[in-house]
Amino acid sequence: MLNHAYFPEGCVLSLLTVLENGSEIECANIGREGAFGLFAAMYSGVSFNRCTVQLEGQMLRCDIKYLREEFKQSPHLQGLLVSYSETLLSQVMQTVACNSLHSVEERLSRWLLMMHDRAEGEKLTYTHEFLARIMGANRTSITLAAQSLQNDGLIQYRRGMMQVEDRAGLEAAACECYGIVKARFDAFLMHLSPAFQATKNGKVQK
């Protein structure tokens, strides 16, 4: 049972599907646009994924019981959480297709772009071993993909550190999944933005 929901402010969370043999693969990631534990607050009270921190940073924690009480009483919060859950589910479905049908280089480009969107700096602290684990690929494939991206001048990397050098080129190297998922989350956030335009006394400004 989950006791808390977690709202990233600077960190990034990774949702992992774990198999019986201990192998795991990322099915979605969550940054400051979302939260982990919302399904538990709305319905089940449990999580069907393992959640880990993949990019360190600040995070807020909310007791599930309080969030559930607010969810039951507030139509606005109901719409907000359901809309976000649908958007997150679309990321999961897109990631399933991406992991099955696209090359490791395309998938690595997509993943680095998603992290670059959320990172506060240009440098990403990830090892090839970590990337292989969450992407469900072997380390050799990740190394070859990273070398190819570096040879093309898109990234620079050394042990435990990657840096995006050519953002536009990396977007061109990624599969269409990055753009599709980003567009869906941009639409979700754009739709919500008026609700967060508050006046000084805390009342919502339409």
C-alpha cells in the first residue's frame, strides 16, 4: 500500500516494470509536470510499478489519505488528476511501442531529450550500465549507440556523465515518440495553465 504521493520539483522519477527474474525496464518517467501515487489516491491504494529517483532534486510529499479526501470533494481536482493520469498512460503506451520497434540509438536519443527537458543544467549523470538497465538493452548496445551520437557531435560523454551538444541534431536522431509524448504533455499543461493564475489573496483568477 502507498502512504504518500510524491510531487517532483527538480528531480525525475522512473516507473519500472519488474519481472520475476529481477530484470526491469522503464515504462514512464515523471518530472515536475506530474506526480507519483495519484492512482493510489484516486482508486487502488497500491502501485503496480517500482518507482525510483533517476535524477536527483527536490520533491514534495503528500499523505495519500488527505489527497484522497480532496479528490472526493473537489470536481476540479478530479478533472486534474484524471487528465494527468490519461496523459501519463499515453506515455506508457508510446514507450511500449518505442521499446519494441525502434533502435537503441533512437530510444537513447529520445530518453536523453526527455531528461534534458527536465535537467537544470546541460550535464546528465548517467552510466551506461544504468541506461542499459532501465532501457532493457545490453550495455554493449548502449555503448555503441552513445559512441555513434558522440561521433555525430550530438553529445559528449565520459564515465558517469553525458552532455547534450547539439539539441536539434539529437531531436532529429530520435524517433517520433519523443515529439508525440512531449506534445501530449504540453497540451495537458497548456490546458491547465489558467487554473494556476492566482491573485495575491489566493483566489483563482479566470
